[in-house]
Amino acid sequence: MLGHLDEIRFLAGVALATVIFDVIYWTFGFLRMGTTGTTAQAWGRHDAPEVYATLYRALVVAVVLAAGLLVLQWPLRELGFALLSGATGVEQAGRDYFDARIWAAPAALCNFAFLGWFLGREESRQALVMTVVANLANVVFNYVFIMRLGWAAYGAGIATTISQYLMLLTALLLFFGGGRREPCSWAGVLDRPQLRRMIVLNRDIFFRTLCLVGSFAVFTNFSSILGTSILAANAILGRVQTLAAFAIDGAAFAAESLAGIFAGRGDREALRRVFRLSLISGLVFAAAILALFFVRPALWLGLLTSHDDVVALSRTYAPWLVPTLIFGSLAFMYDGLFLGMTEGRRLRNAMVLSTAVFVPLAILAVRLESNHGLWGAMAVFMVARTWTLQRRSRQIV
């Protein structure tokens, strides 16, 4: 909807502000990722009290972190836009979006915990209901606030905030309406060995995710340096990439749950089968989405923006979706498998190495003023993720 407004700066501004939220929220993505693997392993051991204690620990951490984000929202906003590069109108649109969306922090972080917990228990239907409610609400409120009331970027932020709280309400209804809950004492929730294990795992996932979102933030910021039209075109292709990633993540989440359950049971043969099938599934999803996109690229890009110059630029750089999605699909699947097995340290080390390869190539691309070079650096980043994780998987399975 932002891409169809008269001024493209609103889409570009939200793309820029989204970088800040990607860093903020996905840095705390361990609330989802760490919860899934830990819950799945407890579920595989038939340790019901620990299954519930895992959720309560994650929710406590989520509430504390969200309170910190709300208190520190002003310095976070100023630091974020000081580090990012955007024209005056673009930055103002981004600030409007930030000011509206930051109030979703408590709901967003608690939703991470609930999603991870439901997935760890193989209750993907509940996760689906949560996300359907959130996305349908987001679409409806975006239409009202952007297209009807003309609130542009600020309206997009308000829509996201409301949808996150509706998603949390849905999670609570599913949790309390899900039948008998296993009793769990605060002593179990605050058990020191379990807290220590959670902290170590979450620390590794934190640094892994920080490197990942940092790399995407560098990509978006460098796109902005190359110009507003390039930023908008890359943001459009980024939406296609994100849509594909979500489809692939469906298979990755399933692999994550199964890997955790089989690891909890100590069933190595089943674990090996999950590795093989998940990697094949990821490639199939990536190939199907690429085929669907390249049959009618103008149609799909036209849905995202009505600016012909942005569509033309997007089509110029669209071929880079092939290597980024093919190798990205394998990387996503490896991520899910390693998370299910709570192998946070290996994930962290692989991501640090991949980021160290990506950043110098991205800097070189900007100095050469080459968006093709920037996309090439992203493709190399995905290859490096796949290669490092594949080598480490041999040591486990």
C-alpha cells in the first residue's frame, strides 16, 4: 500500500525504519528460537513440568526486555537514524513509523515466546492461527490508516502495533483454552541449572541473530547510500525474498521441532533422516517460488508498487534472487535443525564467519557504486552460511 502512494519516500522510509526494528526484535529472536528447541527436547523426554517452565521463563524475559525498550525508545531511535543514511523526507517517514510501532514491543516479544513454545510442542496449528490473525488485522488496519485516512508511514506503524496485540490476545486464548495445563512452581521456572542453560543458549543465539540482522541492516543502509530509487527497488525485492523465506521457514520450523524431539529421545537415525528431508524440502520451496516469480515478474512487482522506475530497477536486479534464495533456503533449513538441537554455539560461529565475508564485499560494492556488487555480496553471504553450517553438521549427525 505504501508502494502505491504518490510519494515513494514513505515506502523507503519504512524500509529504513524496519532495519531498526529488525535489529531490535530479531536480536531478541532467541525468545522464539531458543524456546522451540528447549521445549521440543523436554517434550521428547516427556518432561511436562519443564515444558511449561520453559514458556514461563521466556515470557518473564520478554516482559523485562520490552519494558527496557519502551524506556529507551528515544535514544534507540536517535542512534538508529544516526547510523542509517536517508534523505530528509525518507528519514522523517521512518521516524513516524518508528514512533508508532515501538509501542508493540511487549506484544511482539511475548509473541516470540508463544510461537516458539507452540512449535516446540508440534502445535503448528496454533502458531498458524496466531499469524493469520496478526496478518489479516495488519492488512485491514493498513488499508484503513494508509489508504482511507492518509496516515502513510505512521499509519503503517499503528497498524502493526494493533495487529501484534491482537496476535498476543489470540495466543493467550489458545493457551488457556488448550485443556489441562501442567502445574509448575516458580522454583521450577527459576531453577538455576535451567536458567544457566537458557542464558548460554540465548547468548549464542543472540550473537548469531545480531550478525544476521546486522548484515541485512548493512545491505539496506548501503542501498540507501546508492539512492532512494535503489533503496525502494531493493526493498521491493526484499519483500519477495521475505515471502520466500517465510514459506521456507514453514519447513524449517517443522525440522526444528522434529530435530529437538529426536535429539531429546537420542534417536540419531531419525535425526539423520530429518536432515536429509529438510534440505530437500527447502530446495523444493525455493525452486517453486522462483519459478512462480519469474513466470510473471512484472505482475508481482506491480502489486508492490505503481512506480514504473522502481519496477524497472527491480527487474534489473531480480536475477540475484536465484542464488540468494537457493543457498538461503539451505541456510534456513540448517538454522532450524541446529536450533532444534540447541546447538547455539555452532550457529554463532558459522554466522560470525559469514558476516566477516559479507561486510568487506558490501563496502567494496558501495565504493564502486554498484548495486549488482551489493547483491553479489548478499549471494556470497548465503553461500558462506550454507557452507559453514554444512561442515559443522557433519560433526553432529
